[in-house]
Amino acid sequence: MKLIRTLGLAVVAATAMMALVGAAPAMAGNTALCSTNNGGLLTCPIEKQVTSFHSVALNTIFLTTAGNVTCKEALAEGSVLGLAAPQISHLTKFNWTGCTGPFGACTVTTIKLGLILFLKTAVNLGTVVYDNLVFRLVCAPFIDCEYTPVGAVHLLGSSLPLLGGESNGGFGGTKGTLAPAGPLDAPCPEASWDYFYESLTPLWVKT
């Protein structure tokens, strides 16, 4: 597995690909995360449609007006349901380790796992939206707040070229919007989220 070390590489690849195929409205039909490229066909055989995903993000950054928080590693896992538009996955694990901020160690803890929605928008590309995912960011002495991600981020299929390397596919974004979900120490600082979760096994975005 070749983990993506820098989110910027993933965003460059996604932006370039979207410019080529035109990423306006979502493509017609359902979405399927697929464990095979199926000879380059747009469809995924039923037996190759994944039922779970496991992905890792390195050097996730929470950018806040009270200072930035960096986590060395983050894990995302989920159980994937059948073909749909979008395809729905129940998050089963979402956690961060090795988090530090301007004044020392910080913690990020999931409060509600919720859902993750995968939607194909172009060949081997799509968007990800979280539904009811809530986590708590604690970084003394200035941050003790709950946040929820809002809006869509990139979904990239396997084997997209990333400046000399390749990826197993995954999802993420730069400055992904975070909204306060239940402030514990109001007012909560404004926050965004830079990250890319790469799949531990190759995944393609198909129908």
C-alpha cells in the first residue's frame, strides 16, 4: 500500500481529472465501490461490490482560529450497503491518534459515527458527504468543542496518477467545512479540515 503523504497531491489529481471529464452534475445511475477495475468498464460485478472499507489518513490537520491541530494518523472504517445513488455506508470506526496543537497534546474523539454517502460524478471519481458524524476536539486551553463536517469532499478511485505514484483510492479535501455541533466551551473557534483517507486495498468508483 502506498499511503498518500500529502493531501495536496490528491486534490491536484482530482482537480485535473475533473477538468478533463467535466464534473458538473452527477453521472446517471447508481454508485458502487468496487474491488476490481473490471477491465475498465463502468460497471462493477455484483460479487466484486465491496461490503466494507478500511482507510487511513496521515497528518490530518484541523485549521482553527485558535490554532492548528495536527494528527499523525486517522482511521476510518465502514460497512457498505448495496447499489444506490448515493451509496450508503454506516461508519463503524472513525478515530485519530497522535494529535498536537499550539500548546501541546490534543484529543479528537468521535461522538456520533453516523453515515458516509458515496456518489459517483465522473469516471472513477465522485463526492463524499457525511451524515450525522460528530466529533469532539479538545486542545487546552482554548478549544473544547464538537464539530460536524458539512458539504462534499472528493472521492477518488484507485490508480489515479499522483506525481509519480499511485493511490488505492480514497476520499478527502482541503479546508473541508466544519460546523459546531454542540459547543462545550462556547464560543467555538471557526474550523476546517485538511485530510485524505486512502483505502488499505484498491477501490474503484463504478456503477
